Amino acid sequence: MARDGWPYFDPEYETLSIRINPPSVAVDNTSCKDCTLVKALGPKGHTADVLKTWQGKQVGVHSSGDHTAIELTGRDRPGLLSEIFAVLANLHFNVIAAEVWTHNRRIACLLYVNDDSTCRAVDDPSRLSTMGVQLNNILRGCEDDRNVARTNFSASVTHVDRRLHQMLFADRDYEGGCLSTEAEYPPSFTPKITIDRCVEKGYSVVTVSCKDRSKLMFDIVCTLTDMQYVVFHATITSDGPYASQEYYIRHMDGCTLDTEGEKQRVIKCLEAAIRRRVSEDLILELCAKDRVGLLSEVTRVLRENGLSVTRAGVTTVGEQAMHVFYVRDASGDPVDMKTIEGLRKEIGQTMMLNVKKVQTCVKAPESSSWSKTSFSFGSLLGKFRN
């Protein structure tokens, strides 16, 4: 179902069918002749137009036009983002857009930068090399192993969220067990993932039950794709605030998940993909007139007030900078609202600040409705029988 980062449909079929039986959706990639969704998601779905705006969330064009794309991965720690933006400001790079994810003490950043005087992409090899060296030094911190941090100037074209999944997957953020506390991931957030076999058709059946949210299916399919699995059928069900999703998959070589080691690795990777977007942090929305060094200043103030950034989205539209930061107390304690009020006073003179709290207190569904989807592919599979 996927190739090169996007759902892929075999040219032999070039088809997709979707049946909607609210609140369930069944997806089958082996029927239906002319489908607009196939054209949008298939290998010919990319167009040059989506590269013109950050809203299209495309990344990876190296030194193209008015920006240079940078990818960073490394070990996360309090104040790291502030140091990254400070280096870029000192080297006269202006950040026009960025997306930052953290998970299991790892960080992945995608940055669009340009020269602060010409507002053009930077293609000077020596200047880019200097930036790469300084960013790598910051990402490594006190670590001696050069593999703990990576700085790349990407040359591929990939959806931003898609690329962040790839970067954290390559960084093996799913290893080492769950490093997050129970407070960060309460029982209502804990994904329940099982893998069974559909012997009759030779599929492995991956069932995921967890709190529903936007882009949940996207995150799961991206991860299965990165692990070289093809999704042949899927059932998506929403039960109030919870979701149950079922995927019929095979490896690209046609094999199913036969060993316990393979199953556990898929489960761990899917759990990581689901949790990368999960947050109980405070959300700070900032709006200000854009200027060089703004991000360095804002993240420095957050660090000085004892706040650690777990996710960030940076957008510049014209002369307006609109940034979103997910923050928590660097010590692991709940954020003191006195800290937020102090933050308002410190930066409120130059920018607008809106504070939100992620709502996560929801009751877990009954086990009977949690374990299985309300729609089965049994009827669809029947038509493929001899």
C-alpha cells in the first residue's frame, strides 16, 4: 500500500475502494476502477505547487529558491531547541518554518532556513559545513559517540510529518522500553496492539485500539510502510473518543509475521508512532512580527523559566510569525501557572501569547467494544474465494 513514503497502489490494480458505514471505514486496495483518492495518494499524486507553501507541509528541497532544508536528530535535553536556534541566529540564518518532535528522549527537527540579509537559500558549502559542525556539537552535548546526532541537508521531497516518522524510526526511538512516566501516558492513552494470523488468505492481522485523534491512521500506515509491510485491507472504527483499527498486511516479500520477535518489533514501532503525537503538555501559541533571532529569544525565555519544549511548529506568513510550542516543566512536575503569568509579562510586550491545556481525561470504553472493530472484512474477503 505504500512506497517512497506514500501509500502506493500496484499499477496492475491502480485502484482503491472505500466503504463507509458510520462510524466505520473499510479500505480495500484491490477493487474499484477510477478513484480520485488513488490519484491523490498514489505515486503520481505529487505536484510542484505543494512545495510553494509550508501549509502543504512538504520538506526536503535542498537549497531551492528561497530556503534550505535541514534535518536534525539527536538526544533530547532541556534547552536544546534554544541552543539550536541560537546557533542559527549567530550564523545569520533565519528560520522561516520548522517542525519539531520529541519521543523517548530523542528529538527530530525539520527546519527551513534562508540567509537573513538576502532572504535566499544558502548554497555556500563552507557556510553550510560550519553550520553542520556547530549543530552536531550541540546535539551531541557531552556524548563522545558521533552516531548520537545527525545533521543532514535533505534532497528528497517528503511530507513533513511523514519525514519526522522516518527520522525517529531510523533513530530507533522505539527501543529501550517506554521511558515516559505514567503521568505522561495515562491508561486511557496506552495503545493496545495485537497481531494475529488470517490463515485462509495468508495475512497477518494487526489490531490497534487506543484513544482516537487526528492523523492516527496516517501515523500507523507510515510506520508499517517504513517497516516494509503492505496493507491489503483495513477497517477503521471510531467509538466515541476511542478508535479501533484493523490492518491485513504482508511483508513486501509476501511473508507474514511468523516469529514472536517480528511481532514484538512491529508492536513496539506502532506504539512509538502513536505516542509521538500524544501530549499532556501546555500549548503556547505565539504571534508576533517576524524578525531575525525571534525564535532564539523565545526559546531562551522558555528555558530560563524552567520550561522544556516537547513539540513545536514554526510558521511564517508574510511578516507574521505564528509559532506553537508544547511545553512542560523541565523537572517533570506540572507547570506552575505562576510561571506562565511571568512568561506573559516578559514577552507580552512584543507578541501575543495564548495558553491552552490538552484535555485528556476521558473514560476508557468497555472491553467488549475496545477489543474489536464493529465492521469486519469477512464479507469482503468472501468475494476473493475461489
